[in-house]
Amino acid sequence: MARYCRPLLRRFYSAAAKSTSAAGRGTGKKNLVFLGSPQVLATIPQTLSFAVRSLISETMVEHQVAASVLDTLLAASSSPDSAFQVAAVVTQPPAAKNRGRKLLPSAVAQLALDRGFPEDLIFAPERAGEESFLSDLKEVKPDVCITAAYGNILPQRFLDIPSCGTVNVHPSLLPLYRGAAPVQRALQDGVTETGVSIAYTVRALDAGPVIASERFSVDEYIKAPELLAILFDIGSKLLIHELPSILDRSAQEKAQPQDDSKATLAPKLNSDESWLSFDQEAKVLHNKVRAFAGWPGTRAKLQLINQKGEPDPLEIKVISTKVSTSCDKTGDENEILFSGSSLLVPCSGSSRLEVLELQLPGKKVTTARDFWNGLRGQRLLKSS
């Protein structure tokens, strides 16, 4: 792992001109370069305030979505009759993680290393437009570049390098949900169907011609991390199916231009959005909990009323919910009740949100029943 010292100087993995030139000779296979960097959700130190820690669950691990696409490509390329080989891997520089703040590789880089991929063929530029990186990429002589959750803007100078173009695995049915958070925004909107698209990359955001897409039905309980994993798994298989046409360039003829008039945007999530407002309907809040699961999570402000009638503010992280369909208990318009296995929170339009799991300051995720039993007769109100 000695080569990881170079990103400390804000560089990237070693240049690989000689190695890559030698690696591609005599195989008869097309050169594929993969670019991906999963979102990092590391364990958060207990020393941070709950206001910060509540944004990220203690049990979070790295999303492996981009790494799963690379794994599929590496497995397919190892077949004797494969038409391509993975000539290089591009990812984000190592990042400081966990208590020791030690620089660790991205899940994509780690998977490549675990699969025996040469270190000197793993690039980690700060920006994809760096001259030194573009020079080394040209030495690789990629026929096609594949991106999956890369998170780095690709300049035209990059896009001009691969002879068969750059292709993106995007977890939405383009032109819907172009942008950084397509799965999260789709769930927030309460969609019942989404999918994954294989599309050419152009300078405009997720606006290139679509080579192929596959639909997926969304149930009302699936959360963003799970749906991301499913869609990228579908997308990796779809990509393998389409790669022959991409490499012989027939995909360029069949790819369908997007209808820009039907495009919707999926901007990245912001931690300031994590608060739940019970002035909204329960279904809206339930969809937000599903969408923001993982990061940044969803938070709510409540009021504990002790036996003396004194209020005590309480901030919780809301983990799992559902929309109440019936309730045989009644309270005042701000009172939170308990029924079955759920906290019943009154919301707009006479709707109720059932909170099934939650997290208290400095504690692990708990069930609503265990939380309610711990109140010991105290009343619970939603904050005004």
C-alpha cells in the first residue's frame, strides 16, 4: 500500500504509462477504464455532539454500489471469450476515516486491490481534468470508459479520449432524476416505479443518449441504501449485456436521445433537509424517512412532559416509519400516543405517522416499544 503516500501530496496513484502499455499488448481485447467512488458513511466517533452524530447512524458502512459494478466487470473480463479487459480503475483519493482518521482507500480501490488488480493501474486524481491524469489516461488507450457514482465532473478533454465513448450507469429512468441523488429524490417523491439507465456521457448533466434501461417496481417500505444496491446490481448486468454493442459502436446508432422537456432534477441531499415537520402529511414524512435513510437521516424535535407537567425538549433520529391506516386511540392535536408497536404522531390532514424505530441522543437504535416503556409515565408531545 506504499503508493497511498502520493495522495497525501494531493496526487494520484502512480502514472502507469509503461505498465499499461505492456498490459494491453497482444490480448486482442478492448481496453475498459472504470470510474467509481461510493459515498463514504463511516462510523462516527462518540465524541461528536448528538446534533452531528444523529446525521449519520453509528452502524453505517460504505455503500458498495460502485464497487459492485467494478466487481461485475472484473469477473466478466476474466472470461476467456471476453471482448474487453479492465485496463485501469479511477476513483477518489483516499479519505480519513474512523477514530484514527487514517487515510483509507475508497471501496472501489480496495475491491480492485483485493481482486489482485495492479496498484499502478489505480488512479485517484483530485479532479478528472488534471493534466497529469489525462496524460496517463491517454497512455492506457481506453476504448471505453464506464462511470458509476463517480462524483467527479468529466471535462470534454476527458470525454475525447476513449474511442468508443464514456458510458454511465445511472439509477433512474432518464430523463427523470438527473443529478447526484436520483434514488433519494425518487423515494422522496413517493414513486412506485424507477429503474436504471445505461447512457452515453456528454457535457450536460446526465443528458446523453440512452443505450438501454430497465424498470423496477418500488414498494412503500424500501429505503434508499437498499434500492441503490438493487439498481446498481441490475445496472451492472445490463451493462455487461450492452458492452458488445458499445465496443463495436453499434450502440451509438441505437441509443435514443433524451427528451429534455421531460427531464427532472435530483440535487444532492443537504443535512439541513433532515428535519421532519409534522405540519406535513404522514405519507410525505414517511417517504422522506425512506429517502434520507443512510445519509443524512431524518430528525425530529419532541417535548417530554414529566409528572410535574414540566417540558423537556427531546431530539430524536427517526429510523423506520409507516403511514397509519387506522387508530383506536385519541389524544389532543399535539400528543404522541403508542399503539401496537408504534409511536403515533399526529400530522397534517388528520393523518398519523407510525414511528417503528428511533435513536436517542448517545444511544443505539431502539424500537418504539422499548422507548415508550422507558418513558415511565411521562407524556410525549410533538414540538410546536
